[in-house]
Amino acid sequence: MMTFETLFKTNKVSLQTLFPTLKFSEVAIPDMSVGSHFFGEDPQHENLELAANRLQAFQEKYSNALLANGYLEERSFYNTKRFERSVNQITEYRNIHLGTDFWVPARTPVHIPFDGTVVISHHNDFHKDYGPLLVIEHIIAEHTFYTLYGHLSQDSLALSPKGKQLKNGELAAYLGDEQENGHWVPHLHFQLITDLLGETENYNGVAFPSELERWKELCPDPDLIFEESLH
């Protein structure tokens, strides 16, 4: 059986396909991992004004860059009760990030990299969740996989309802603002998925450390499909 890595040795796409309205010549990678202090004294990303200012300063430093980061990054964003569990008196947080975040403005158009069919179009309207979410099924060389798009605008769900067929490069969504995207500074959470596990409304975007090996198989590195490096 063809591996995901082999499939995309010859099927890579440019990040310009995803964001055709943005102008950039490089990718810059802000470090938001545990202990990085990127967000100062607000490691749980609740002060969105502070977070936006920090991101703006980073963008100004790399004025020609698309800001992208986060695959398998351990983040303190999720060290809260909602992402906590205790088993055999051991507490852990679901805080290992399974996708790549693209830190771009609200209302940025998002286009899809491959032909596909929308299989999830749902508003996950909870604090620190995706807000409006799309998942699109793709088939290349008889290999089925999915791309996930989180933190969208609410009107994206009407634009791309479940069952809609899209061509590669076609507009699928717009980025949401903090009032509709799950309470985040605007960004696209982009994730690759090999098995939807029967989900019809949501899908894990972060994993418990103790389950990381399983989730790495389910959610390969988005860097595999893009011509530009995300690392």
C-alpha cells in the first residue's frame, strides 16, 4: 500500500494555492511551545489584544513571510480543565498540536489544495474550540485522506455545506474573527487526516502526550504536501 509520504513526493502544492490573495516569499515560524514566552505572561492565550500585538510585531520583523507553526508543538494554550484528564492519579493535558497554524487576518480567503468533497461543515461553538469547521475528503491515486480547516467565519459553512464538491484551487472558506472562531487571534488551523474515526461534527486538533504515537499516524505532518517548508 502506498504510504502518505510516497503519495506526496509527486503531488505537492504551493502554499499560494491555499492563500492566493496573500503575498509572501518565505515562511517564518514563531515559537509558541511551552516555555517560549511568545505571549508573555499570558501562556493560555486569553488576552487576545496582547497576542495580536505580539503576532503583529513578529510579522513586521518578517514582513515578506507567511507565519506558520505548530505541528506536534506542546502548547500551554490547552493547559485548562477542558483539556485535562486524570487516569490512575496521573494528570495530563490534551496539548500536543496536530496541525499547522497559519496566522493570517480575519476574512482571508482559503482555497483548497486538491479536488474534494465537504464531509464536515459544522460550527463547534465552544471556547477554545474550532468555531466554524470544514473537513474535506480527497482521493488521489485511490488513496483517501482529509484536510481540516478550523477557525473559519460563520458564512463559510453556507459557502461550503456538507456534500459540496470543490476543485483544487477553489474558494472554500474565509478566516473568522475572534467573535466567531472559538476565541482566538485569527488564524487557520490546517490539519491532515488519514481516518475520520466516524466523526461527523468535530475532530481532535490536539492530542494527549500518552496517545501521541497513534495521533501522529492519524494526522501526518502538513509539511508533506507543500512545496515550501513549514519547519
